[in-house]
Amino acid sequence: MKIACVMGSPRREGNSATIARHFLEKAAALGAETETFSLNTLSYRGCQACYACKTKLDRCILKDDLSLVLAAVQEADVLVLATPTYFGGISGQLKCFIDRTYSYLKPDYLSNSQPSRLAPGKKLLFIITQGHPDEAMFNQVFPLYDRFFRWYGYEDSRLIRACGVGSGGMVDLPERFLLEAEEAARDFIS
């Protein structure tokens, strides 16, 4: 089983990255092959709305560091997206990546019963951290993106959401979030 992990935080040792790494370590111990991409270290642009992926190619036309990430995600059985909450949403780095996944949709995706170019049956783990402790705040983020990834064929998705962590840039994760990561790894790999 192949796992691609896309880290959306500019902090490589932050809370979302810590949870993601814990998931990946457990998954690797269970026999999974993992690959991690820290978006903040890559050079790439967001979607240019050129529609080349709908008219000329079956992939994004841009050739930059994100090309390798998009290809790895396409090949992976499991996708891990990890991000802090910034101004009520995902990080800008992750948003640019997700915009580029538009290339995964077929030209007739609006009317096609199989709109995705990706193989069906993939799994998604979305890890979201936020400094604000109120779980009612920003709880729309996962359902919004889960909807798009289901369109891509991700049939099994799970959220690990850690609220009230990382205020002031500190890594301060209660053990329960790491245990959730371990449980997700066992469920996804077995």
C-alpha cells in the first residue's frame, strides 16, 4: 500500500506535521510505503485556470515542483493532508495544492458518472489543527474538502481534528491525537 502525505504547514515540526508523522510511522511499521511532501519547501504556482487539463492533456500543464506531488498522489492508495487552520480555513500552501488537483477531473466531470481520472477506492486522512479550543469554530473545513475528494473517488475518509493546540507556535499535543493517528493507520492498512 502506498501513502502520499502532503504537509500544508510552513512549520515542519508543528502540530499537524507531528500527527501526520505519527500516522506515517505506524503505517510504515504495518508495511505501507510512505512518501511525504512539505509544500512550503517546494516551488510551485496555483491553478492558472488555463483549462489545458480539460482540453489538451489528462494532467496539469504546469511543470514545477508540484508535478511530482500530483503524480505521487495519483499513484497512492492513501492520501494524508495535514494543515493548521489559518483564518478559518486551510493553509494557503495546501489550498494551492488542492486547486491544482482540478486536473484529476475529466473534461466532462459535471455530467460523467465517473468524473475522476483517479482510480476509485482511495482513502483520505485529513489532519487539521487549530489554536482556538472551540470545536464549533471552523468545523466547516473538513466537510467542504471531503466533498471534493469524494468526487475524486476517495471512498473512505477520516478526520483527525485537534482544537486548542499550538497557540503561539508551540507544539502541545494531547496523547489522544497521536492515538487517533495510530488507530487510523491500523484501519487504513488492515
